[in-house]
Amino acid sequence: QFVSLRQRILSAVQKNATRGDPRSVIRAIDQFCSQKEWAMNVGNEKGCILDSVVSEVNPATVLELGTYCGYSTVRIASLLPPYAKFITLEFNPDFAAVARQVIAWAGLEDKVQLVEGASSDWIPKIKEQFGIKTFDLVFLDHWKEHYLSDTKLMEECGLLRKGSVLLADNVICPGAPDYVEYVRSSPRYKSHYFRSHLEYTKAEENLWYLGIIE
Ligand SMILES: O=C(NC/C=C/[C@H]1O[C@@H](n2cnc3cncnc32)[C@H](O)[C@@H]1O)c1cc([N+](=O)[O-])cc(O)c1O
Ligand SMILES: [Mg+2]
């Protein structure tokens, strides 16, 4: 019967990656997506930039918007200090189910809280539900038209502080023009971008780095 792409990604992990070895899980997904079928994981080129930002920020609290199959979740979780709190939000139950298994295969299920639900519903509940005051790092990789509304929502809910870092995927492709416009014209943010390429392709892409300065 029909096997979905997410199921094929999970099978590639279970077949080619070593349990408990996050790097082998990342490698298995990247090999599958570059050799067999494209999928919207952040990929290895942008993934290395993500790794360097996570290592530099060394965050005690992290929020990821849009888990998808858990590729970036595994990359981030594998670099966090033991005391860190990492929440990833995913509203599609099928993607959430695959992501849970990918995260578990990497042996990182204790480092991540995958919350099934919409960011707009959950962002206002995070403080009370998870005892988190502010986020040191937020990775935005969900629907691109939600980047701006969710960033404003995080501001309103007091989840961002001076020094918080927001990292946004896909500001060129598919693009998040309203988001880029907003953060570039706001005095609150110091922003710059990392030149890169769209995952598994040669297309120009940037990772958009935002530091909150006030
Ligand atoms: O469209 C892209 N990403 C959208 C990602 C969406 C993921 O975030 C979840 N989601 C959405 N709103 C949500 C709200 N709350 C929770 N999860 C949510 C969706 O269920 C999906 O798992 C994309 C597209 C390309 N591309 O080349 O076309 C490349 C990329 O790197 C991309 O990230
Ligand atoms: Mg993306």
C-alpha cells in the first residue's frame, strides 16, 4: 500500500542509523533526501550553521516551531547542556508521530518535549505549562506566514528577553517577507543573515539570525 514520505524517512533512519547515535540519524536523513527524495528538513549545510548558533548561544531554554520529522530537533538536542529545556511544537499528528520515533532512535527523547498542537495555541501557555520564563533560542521553521504573528505573540507573552536569539529558516525560499520587513524595521532587533542554499539543492537561501537588543 502507499507509504508516505515521512514513513520512508523514518524507515531510512531505522535501517541506516545506529540507535542512540544522533549524528548517524542526521546522516541517514540527509543521504535519503539527497539521493532518493527531497524533503523539507533544514539539511546539512544550513544544519551546520544551526549547530554553530546553538553551540554559541549554549541555550538553557529552546523553542522550535515546526518539528516536521525531527531532523533539526535531533541536531539541536544533541548539542544542548544537560539542564536545558527544549520544547518543539508540531500540529500535524502524523509528522509528530514520525518525529517522536526519529528523536527516540537518536536516544534524545529525554532532552526534548514534543508538544502536539498549534504554535498560536501553545505559545500563550508555555510559561505556566512548562515553567519557562523566556527562551534563549527560538528556531522558526514552520509555515512561513506564521513567522511574524508567532514572533509578535512570543513578544506579547513575554517569552523573549534582551539577548534572546531567533533563527529563522527559509526567509528566501519559500520566503517570509513580512517577517523580514518587521524585524529589519524594529529597533528591538539586531539582525543578520547567513548565506546558504536551500536544503539538498543549489538554490540561494539564507538563515536569518535575530538578536534581541532591548
Ligand atoms: O514550507 C516549509 N516548511 C513548513 C513546515 C511546516 C511544518 O511545521 C508544522 N507547522 C506549521 N504551522 C504550525 C503551527 N504550529 C505547529 N506546527 C506547525 C507543519 O505541520 C510541518 O510539520 C518549507 C518549504 C521549503 N521549500 O523549499 O518549499 C523548504 C523549507 O525548509 C521549509 O521549511
Ligand atoms: Mg525550513
